[in-house]
Amino acid sequence: MSLFPMLLLPGTSPKLHAVKSKLFSCRKQFRKSSSATVMVLKHFQMNSDKISVDSSTASVLRVAYQGVPGAHSEAAALKAYPHSNTVPFDKFEDAIKAAEIGLVDEAVIPIENTIGGSIHCNYDLLLRHRVHIVGETHLIVNHCLLALPDVPIHQLNSVFSHPQALVQCEMSVTKLGVTAIPVDNTALAAQIVASHGVRENGAIASARAAEIYGLHILATNFQDHSHNVTRFLRLARKPIVATNKTGYKTSIVFSLRGGPGELHKALSVFASSGINLSKIESRPEGKHAARVVNGSKNGNTMCFNYLFFIDFEASVEEPRAQYALAHLQELARSVRILGCYPMDTAL
């Protein structure tokens, strides 16, 4: 059985319909109780006063994000759902798990940035958990350099922030001549600076984080490039059904059997169907990441096996997408649809 069964939404062709049942058989393999689930439940118990809703707000969407209030992920959640009840978690996996087991309605996680590139750990988490991509949100990120009130910029010798933010501000940090210290979240960095009270410490975080934690903004647009956009994915337990055949994007992951031109053939099925690919990403295939290949001049050689993540601009309801996916299924060793969802075209 394929490691990544294909998910097909209603309206698929008979040829594709045969593999539809593979998705549902995976639910039988759903883990009963993992340590991650226990941690998520404990988080909810410890913070029930913050995240519980009464009958008057029971219809408010609950959206999980990684970090603390003031995080960019929280801003993305609020951009997607301005009136939602946002729920913070320490780790990306905890936020995803909360959506997977139904403790929240959705989780919002970053997946790529115009400066820092892809966030590989979150691609890996998409494979570990049975969630579906139901939307995307693009957020313009304005990093600010923060410090305690009345601290001049030349007094700083250390700056705290999330590793992605430090990458996005690498040249600015180097020019400042301070030590970069990675922490789990940008807003957490602001919280640390405020709570420790060390005047030589600064943080790279949002303007809202400065307001929440009582810090002074020394510089705005601290990132190396002014056009700094992060793409976030919205994840839920159940997929959405495309309401029309335009304006949708589909995300898939597949693996190949290996051999000359296999990737070219796989990608060609989309070109021949007139479908544009907006994203291609590869990741080593976990415990099956390497194989020995015979026939080289120097004897045997080791090659990696890869998973290929692709976003294409079409809905699975469209015949051209159904044709491409059916052809890909014939070529690939495994295929899984991660989600079909409306494209976010606004910043």
C-alpha cells in the first residue's frame, strides 16, 4: 500500500475514483493516543481560562498558532479570520495536533518566506499528521528592532529572535555588530527581553509585540529586503470542497521509483494539461532516504530518494487536473493530495 494515499474530492473521474478509498483506510491507522496528543490536552487544561468559550461565543472559530501573543503567526491567523479566537502553542507540531484531534478548528503555520525560503520542518509535519490544507494567507512581515525603554541602539550587544527572523535580518544584525540568539518565536524574544530587564539585550519582533511587552522600537523594516512576505497555510481535520473551478490551488506530495527522466515525466503531466506549477520543493524520504545504485564507473554509489511537494494552480474538480493526477499516479510510487483551496491573491 502507498505511504501517501491519494485524496480525491467529489466529482473525480472513474479512473481516479478507484484510489479514493485508500485515503479513508488511513483513518483506521490513526494513532489512538500519542505523547503529542497528551501534551496538547495538557496545554488546553492549563490554559482553559484563556481559550474556553461560552455559549454566546461558541460559533467563534478557534485558530491555533505557534508562539505567544504578538507573534507573526497570530497576525496571520487574525488576517485570515479577524474575529477568531486565537490559541497559542509552544511548538508548530502542537498547533497542528490540536487541529488534527479537533481541539481547535484550524491551525495556521508558516511554510515559506520571500527572504528565508521554505520552512522545511513544517513540510515534514504535513506528512506526520492527518490534516488538510484548507487555505493560505500571505502576510507582509515588518521586523522591528526592540529594546527596553531609553536604551540606545549602540548599547545592544545581543539580539533575540526566531531563527527565520534572524535569517531575514542577517545583514542588518551583522552591521549592528551584535550576537544573534535564536529562540522559539519572535514575540517570545520580546517577552524575554522585557522580563529579564537586561539593557544590552534586544529583540527582533513585531510592533504589536513591542506594544504588548512594553518595549521601545529602535528601528522598523529591520529585515534585509523591504519586500518581506511569509506564506502561511491553514490546516483543518477535513478538506474543503471546491465551490467552483477557478481561483483554486492544489498541494500534493509524491515519490518516484527512480530512473532517468522520471521527474521530467512527472512534471510534464502538468505542462501537457496546461497547468501552472507555482511551487516545487524536495525533501529526503525519511527512513527510505537513500538507495544503492549499480552500474557507475566506480562501482556502486549511494543516491537519495526524495519526496516532491508541488503546488499547482488548478482545482481537483477540473478535468485537466484529474487527467494530470491520474497520469501522475501511473508514474509515481506514491501520491498524496495535501489540500485543494482558494488562492490568496491579496497582501
